[in-house]
Amino acid sequence: MAEEIKGKSKRRVRKEGLAAKLTRYLDEFKNVLVCGVDNVGSNQMQKVRIALRGKAELLMGKNTLIRKFIRKAAEKNPRWSGLADLVVGNVGLVFTNENLKTVRDIVLSNKVPAAAKAGANAPVSVVVPAGPTGLDPGQTSFFQALSIATKIARGAIEIINEVTLVKAGDKVTTSHVALLSKLNIKPFFYGFEALDVFEDGVVYKAAVLDMSTDDLFGKFFNGVRKLAAISLAVGYPTEASIPHSVGGAFKKLVAISKATGFDFPEAKLFSAAAAAAPAAAAAPAAGGNAAPAAAAKEAEPEEEPDTGFGGLFD
């Protein structure tokens, strides 16, 4: 065995080792969490492996080889066919049979502070606080180049107002890096990023793991409502639209029954309710009008007595 390994190149040995490991994982596990590993160092990756011990296995390797081995495994087990398309970019595969949300939380919890790197896109906005910087006045050129208002106080540079140096998604320049380095600010936290989930043959975005049961039911019934609306609009009956069609037809029957005076058992309840409604509305109205009527009666002027001079000024 040692002689066989000795006769092979290191590259071939690594390739065969990756194939054996991936084949074992595909046989042993049914779920995969696809994670982005940009700016993740080897030490941080080792800490994630230790945290996942007993719950999941992390696999890193060359994408072309991983896709090749997955497609080969998919020939025997077609459910793996969707996984190969997810292996794009700088990613790692976390194989597990445990709860995917729990494993995802373990993976994402391992983050380390890192200094800004020139040319990288800022994952979050970088804010430089107002106040003393501890830098001598000779270094004001860094602040001037970035249009940051400063003043000299007690022999040191002081930033007048809080400044958003870099917005999330913008590229970090060498000037940004130089200033943050001088201020000893490490604005970013780098770690694994959950991208996609492969769960027993089904592929979906990792953000779905944060959805609750209420969210899922809400989305489902929203879809049912839209389907019912489309079915009613085009006149094509479906299971979603039939209850609405039956309800609408029954309303029309009740309206016809009331208009024609022809009752049927189901409509009697509505007819009785409709008859009771005017009486109930009239009772408060009558009670409310009694007091104004009495007041009006009291306000009527009394007739003046006849004094015999009624026609004198006619």
C-alpha cells in the first residue's frame, strides 16, 4: 500500500482522497448546507470543524472535482443531481443528518473581526466616530483625502462629526484601509455564509430556514387566494374557487327569494334577520325622537288672553 502511494503524485493522492471522502458522505448523509467561505482563514475553518464534530462534516475541495464526483454518484442515486449545480464559487459543503437550522446556527456563529482589505466589497457600512483620534497633526492629509472634517485639539487630530466612511456593498479603497489601520479599527466580521440548502433531494435558499410555521401557512394561503381569484376571473372552477362560487350563488338565491317572496329553508334564516333589522333600528330612533318632540311641545308659546282690543291695531 505504501509503495502504491509512493508511486503516485501528491495531486493524485489528494484527488483520490477527496473522492473517497465525498463518496462516504453521500452514502452517510442526506442533507447538505452550501456555505460561502470568502475571507475565511484555515484556523477559523478548523474551529468550525471542531464545533460541528458529531453533528456534521465540512468538505472543502476543488469545485470541478466535487461536481464530477457528485454527478457520478447521481448516476446511481438521481436525488443528488441537484447538488452539483450549487457548487459554484468559493463554497464549502456541510453534510449532516441533524436539524439544518441548528447546524446553520453553529456554522454562522463562528465569526472573527478582520481589518478592511483594499478592493473588497464592504459587507457592512463603516462608521468613523467623532472625537479624538490620537494622531499627530502631520497626518491630516489622510482625513483631507477622504473629505473628513477635523480640527486640532490638544496637539492631536480630532474628528468633528461622525462619518460613514464606506457604505455596505461599496469597494474599500487603499485610502480607507490606511485610515482605518491608523485608527486601529477592524470594522468587518468574516465567517461562513449560508447560501443554499439541499434537503433530501430538494433544493432551496438558506433563508427559508428562518421562516416559521406561521410564515409558511401565510404564504400558502396567499397563493390559494391568488389561485381562487384567477379561477373566478377566467371562469375556470378549481378546488380553491368552488367555495367562493357556491357562496356567491347562494347570495343570489337569497336575494331572489327576498325579491319574489318565495322562501326556501336555507333562506328563512336570512329573511328573519332582514325583517328583524328594521324593527331593531326603529326602536332606538323612536326613543330618541320622543324627547325632542316633548321639548318642542313645551316650547310652544301660550295663547294670549282676549282683552277686547284685538281689532284695534288691525
